[in-house]
Amino acid sequence: MKKLERLKEHMVFLTSVLVAVSIIIYGYICSNTLNFVSGKVMRFVSDQFGWLYIAFVFFLCCFMVWLAFGKYGKLRLGEEGERPEYTNFTWYAMLFCGGTGIGLVFWSIAEPLSHYVAPPGEIVGGTIEAANFSIRTCFLHWGVTQWVCFALVGLGIAYFRFRKNQSSQISNLLLPVIGEKASKGFWGKVIDIFAVTVSFAGVATSLGLGVMQICGGLNYLFQIPNNKSSWFIIILAITCVFTASSISGVNRGIRILSNINTFLALLLLSLGFFIGPHMKILNTLVNGLGQHLQNFVGDTLMIDPFDDNTWIMNWRVFYFAWFIAWTPFVGTFIARISRGRTIREFIIGVVVIPSVFTFIWLSVFGTIALYVSGNWSLNELTNIIASPETAVFIILNEYPLNGIISILIIVLLAIFFITSADSATYSLGMMTSDGNLNPPVYKKIVWAIIESTIAYVLLSADSLKPLQTISIAASLPFLFIMIAMCFSLVKELNKESDV
């Protein structure tokens, strides 16, 4: 009887590990099949539900504004009078490193060039119109639309955990909608297992992308072979660091590394502004922000009912689905570090502050990329962005201090790798320990090994992209879970007597 109880207690953990091991084996042995299946699944999700992703993300933007500035904004995520656990700078640092991380560095050069070279519709590539479209599109993809997804899950978990004394399980967010029996029973376990599966798949692909860019940079700068041996050494070294950091806990390893990472990001941003065309960067920031705000509703809801939507599905829907796939682990981590904040303070801190920093970052590096784009033909630029892991180093080669900045980028990528994996390992430990804010060390070690193994094995088998595609396609069921979360959160907030 006791063994059965212990098995039920660890069902989410054991089942999730089994799924992860199965993905590793299948992805390695049947990489060609995985490519085919992932492509078919993603096309189905995009074609049939692309409109729903777009509509839901726009709804979330409105929903967060309503929560922040409505009557619930002053409610505290904790006891009344309780104060935040972390200073604002440390909180922002951990938010940025846990939420954005590798992706922003990886795409900050390649994506602006991609939209500049091959914009959608009637916009002609390589024109001023294409450049303006490129910047405002990057603002949309990496700004508010990303962070509102993370904010919903993070706010829900923080509210139910710190104000309603529920455990930090995703399934508990649906308790007011599906009832306690379902939330604590079989369907609750299914929801939690699914959330964990989506999370480790998304994290593993991002770690793989980080390794690709680190190795691509080392190869470009120092001719270090970009092969499986290099990948293994880098993954092994970084895994040892982020595992040790995760074991030490949020208040030590994650907090310290996030602060260091943020200082390095600010240093890189300052150097980028220093070597780049200063006035054009400032003009890009102001003009890009203006165009972003002016076109926000139209751009977010852009989908053509009568024409080809290939670009929208490959970029916008892809990103929205990717962000939703990241929400279980990022939301869990954000909730853990946000105790004591009011709902208004939480939403401003989670959505607005990181978005503003992202706009500045993309203005600097987007302008750096577009300013020297005339040095190549559109065909040559297409070849450069075909390998986004080296695009940033090729572009920076046109500027002074390129060696120093390139090395700083590699270091920053490595630390982003560590902080992203660090927060992910901690979150996965929580999610598979019934929401325990201090998950067992052995579970964090297991998830660290699984994340790194998936990244290495599938990178070696050229199956990283299919896994990313599958994790994004798997975000579709979680999209419906997030819709239910909105109703659940509002239903519970309506019970508050002090608003």
C-alpha cells in the first residue's frame, strides 16, 4: 500500500522521465521519420489553428492591461503587507535571463536581416520600407507578445500558491473551472505531465541552438572544429556549472548568475551602441517604437483570409506557439521569484520592463545589421542568414572591436545557456515534485542530465529542429489550457472581498 502511494506521489516525475527517454531514443534512431512527422504536424497546427494563436495572444495583451489597471491590480501575491523577496534589479535580472536568454542573442542579427531581405506581401526586399518593417516586426515578436504568455502562467501560479496556499502545479490553476476532484486526480496528473513534456522539449531545443552558436562563433573566430566532439565538451562543461548552480538554489546560484549575466548583457549593449552608428540607432529606437505602437493591433492580428499565409505561419504563428510552449517552465520560475508583488507590479515588471529592454537591444543590433547590409547583395545576405549561428560574427566583422565583442557574445551565450538551463532545471524539479518550492536535489540532477542529453543526442542526429517543431505543435493543447486559466483566474479573483 505504501509503495502504491509513493508511486502515485512520483507519477508525474516518473512518467515525464519515461517520455523524455523515449524522445531521446526515437529522435536518435528515427531522425528521418521525426523530420517527416514533425513537419506534417506543424503544418496541420498552423493551417487549422494559426488564427487561434494570433487571436489568443492579442486577447492576452488586453487581458493583462485589464488585470494590471483594474480593481484587482492592488492585490498582493502573498499575505497583505508582505514585501518582495528580491530587489527590483535582481528580480528583473532573473526575469530576463530565465525568460528570453539565448533566443534574443541568437536572432538579434539574423532576424532583422531575414525580414529585410524577404519581407511578406508587396514589400520589396532591401528597401527602406523593408528595413522599417523588419524592426517593428522584431519588436512585436520579442516584446509584449512574448511576455504576456509568460505572465499569465506566472501570475496564475503565484496567485494560487502565495495567496490561496495551493501547490505550484499547473493543474491547480484550473481548480475553479474543473473542480478539485479532476485537478487532484487523473486529469490533473495528465495536465502536469503534459506541461513538463512541453517544457523540457522547448528547453532542450533552445540549449541546442545555444551550443550551435557558441561552436559556430568559436569556429569562425578561432577555427575550433564545429563537430560532435566540440558540442559534447561544451555541453558537458556547461551542464556541470548549471547543475551545481541549480542545486545551490534560487537565492545563491540562479540569483548570482542572473546578476552577472545582466551586467554582461548591459556591457555588450553599451559596446554595440559605441561601435555602431549612434544617431541611426537612436532614430531606429524612436521610429521603431512609434511604428510598433501605431501598427500593434494590425500587426498582431495580421492574417490574410484570401491569400498565402506562409510568412505569417513560418514566423508569427511559429513564435507565438514557441512562447506558449515555454510558458509552463518560465511561468513556474517567474512565480517562484515574484512573491510579495502586487498584480499590477507583477504585470508591469514581467511584461513592460523586459519588453523595453528588448526594444533597446533590437534597436542597437538591428541597426548594426541593417547599416552594413549594403556591403552584400540580397543573395549574399540570404546565404549569411541561412546560418544564423554565425551571422552575428560575420556582421560584426565589419565593425571595430569585433574580436572583443565576438568573444563577449560567446561568453554571454554560455552564461545565458547556464541561466536558462538553471532556471529550467529548478522549474522542472518543482513541476515534478508536486509544486515543492525546494525540489529534491536528485530530481534537479536528473532533469539537468535529461536536458543536456536531449540537446546533444538530437543535435548530433540532426533532429533538433524536428523536436523544436514538435514542442511547438504540442503547444496547441496547452493553448486551450491557458484559455481555461484565464476563466479560472477571473473566477477566483471575483471571490476576493477586499477589492
